[in-house]
Amino acid sequence: MSATRGLEGIVATSSSVSSIIDDVLTYQGYNIDDLAENASFEEVIFLLWNGRLPKKSELDELTKDLADNMEVPDEVLQYMKAYKTSEVHPMAALRTAVSQLGLYDDEADEMTEEANKQKAVRLQAKIPAIVTGFSRIRDGKEPVAPKDTLSFAANFLYMLNGEEPDETSVTAFNKALVLHADHELNASTFTARVCVATLSDIYSGVTSAIGALKGPLHGGANERVMAMLSDIGDTDRVDDYIQKMFDNKEKIMGFGHRVYKNGDPRAKHLRDMSRRLTEITGESKWYDMSLKIEDIVTKEKGLLPNVDFYSASVYHSLGIDHDLFTPIFATSRVSGWLAHILEQYADNRLIRPRAEYVGPDKQEYIPVEKR
Ligand SMILES: CC(C)(COP(=O)(O)OP(=O)(O)OC[C@H]1O[C@@H](n2cnc3c(N)ncnc32)[C@H](O)[C@@H]1OP(=O)(O)O)[C@@H](O)C(=O)NCCC(=O)NCCS
């Protein structure tokens, strides 16, 4: 029995939620390129959860349901106010708050399909309010209640800033949400499926997934890309900076992928958004630096940008704090986690692989006083 490091290439489940085949990403059979150009995030949520695009009345109903469920229990907000917010990363705050949400949901352990679908709506709706609420609380402001006239993307920006966003920002943010919604059996989705395959509840599944997304090799990469860009500061410094990272054998955040061999199909959309948005803000240097880094890393190492590389300058251009980038990833990806959780419950079997034992053999117990 020999192990495959990092489960590379192992097919661990079957799923109809999304696929990566020959470097093409689809959600329920719809090419991500098509969805990124045309779909609202609400449509994508419906698609991931139901396997088909919604009719107009179904879309209206889901949109209303999400807006109606956005408010976060006051107990959770009060708890956030008690944190030493300056020392708490928003991903840690989100992970804790989502776990707490389960305490205030009477149906938390109700395992019928209907109850789980209702909880999925609640979780999807409340996560943006938690992320934006935490951001405001740490800035000494009160959380802003959502408006039921706004789309999911617009509501996020509204709850974050307290004023209605312009059309360009909403379009860009909606597209970013669509692009991050699901991604086959990525680390956080696998985590969620492993958790709920024990028949644990949906809040536990999403809490575990947030923990996995937080890591720098997964969703945490986008914040670190922005830290790198800020540290470089100017296009002229890119060459030396990246060369030094190569010399120190450091990983360049936002590059490489376990599955894609010829590039992440989401990156081109984010690159294009980064170019347009940085032009609008008059800060093209973020895009120029990113482009130069891409050129060097691709030429020198043969590595291509992934979803996290250009999303950094996109979110920065939307005026979003850098440590909120990964929570925004979670705000979108929870739609995929929930789709996979519902799929797992519908045809469940405990996920319990084996380990190749490489420890010592035939050890003899020696009493502590004789060791
Ligand atoms: C995404 C990632 C975790 C995939 O990991 P993986 O499939 O286990 O690939 P490995 O880490 O084993 O990388 C294979 C080789 O490429 C190198 N490599 C991979 N990504 C790299 C990067 N971003 N910068 C520099 N080198 C990289 C590794 O050092 C390794 O080289 P080696 O064989 O000489 O040791 C990895 O590419 C990475 O760490 N990227 C940066 C973090 C990131 O952007 N994460 C978001 C993913 S969407």
C-alpha cells in the first residue's frame, strides 16, 4: 500500500457540480467563460444547487430569499464587537461566526433535504453580512443592513461601504463572484465533503471549509499577492524582486496549479478586469507590475497565473481592504461548498481513506521510570 502525495490525480468522488476537463472549467456543464460574461451570481447559485439555470420567477424568488436572510443574529455581531478586532484576521472571524450561526439556527441538526436547502440559503445570505459587518465593526462603525432592492454583488459593496456602489463596481464584483463560485474537488470543497460525510451538520461542513480556504496555498494566496505587489511598489523593481524570490526558492503567490497544465481559464477574465479597473482608478501600476511578474514567472519557471493573481489588483481597485480578499473568496465559494454538501448528503458514504504506515515497527513499551 503506497501513498500518493497530496492525493495528486486521485479521483475521490463523482460529482455533477463542476468539472475541469482539458483545462476547461464548467459549472453543471456551462463553460465558465460564458457564465462570466453573462450570468448574475444569483443565477450561478441556483445553477450549482439545482443543476439548471433558473426561470425568471425562480431567480426572483431566490434573490428575495437571499436578501430576506442576510441579517446576522445580533448575538454574533455582539460577539464580534468583543473581539480585539485589530488582532483578528477576518478569515478567523468568519470561521468563528459561521460556527456560531449554527447555535442560533433551530434547524441546525435537522437533516431533511428541505431543512438543509433552507440552511444553505441562510448561510449563503449571511456570509456577506458577516464579512462586511466585521469590517465595519473593526473600523468603529455599525454594520449596515442589506437592501432588498439590490443584487447580491451590490449588497455586498453597499453593506461594506454604507453607500450604493456604481454600476462598474457591481459588474466587476459580480463577475469575480461568478468566477470563484466552484472549482471541482479543491481543498476546501473536499474538506466540506469529508466533514459532512460523517453526517455532521451543514454549519460544521462550511466552518471546516473556511478553515481550509484560509491557507496561503489555497484562498489565502490573493491577499499575499497584494502584499507582494505593495512591497514591490513600482514596475522598475519587479525584475530584482522576483529574481530574489527565485534565488530564495520562495513561491510566487498566485502562480501554479495542481490541475491546470495550460493555465487557469479564470485568470484571463480577472486580468482583463484588472486592466480596466486600474485604468479607471488611475493606478495602472498594479496591472503593469502584475503583467511584468506574469511575463517573468512564465518565462523563467513555466508557471501560469491562477485565479488569485489578478483578483488581488481587481479587489484593490474596488477599494477593498487587502485582508478581506480571502473572505470575499469564501463569500462566493460557499455556493459551491453548499452544492457539494447537498450532493454528498443525497448519496452519502463515509469518506475514510487509508494511510501508508512509515513509522517504527515492533516497539516495546517501557515504563516511564525506566526510559
Ligand atoms: C497551487 C499550488 C499549491 C499547487 O501545488 P502542487 O500541485 O502541490 O505543486 P508543487 O507545490 O508540488 O509544485 C511543483 C513544482 O513547481 C514549483 N512551484 C509551484 N508553484 C510555484 C509558485 N507559485 N512559485 C514558485 N514555484 C512554484 C514548486 O516549487 C515545485 O518545484 P520543485 O518540483 O522544483 O520542488 C502551488 O502551485 C502553489 O503553492 N502556488 C502558490 C500559491 C497559490 O497561488 N495558491 C492558489 C491556488 S488557486
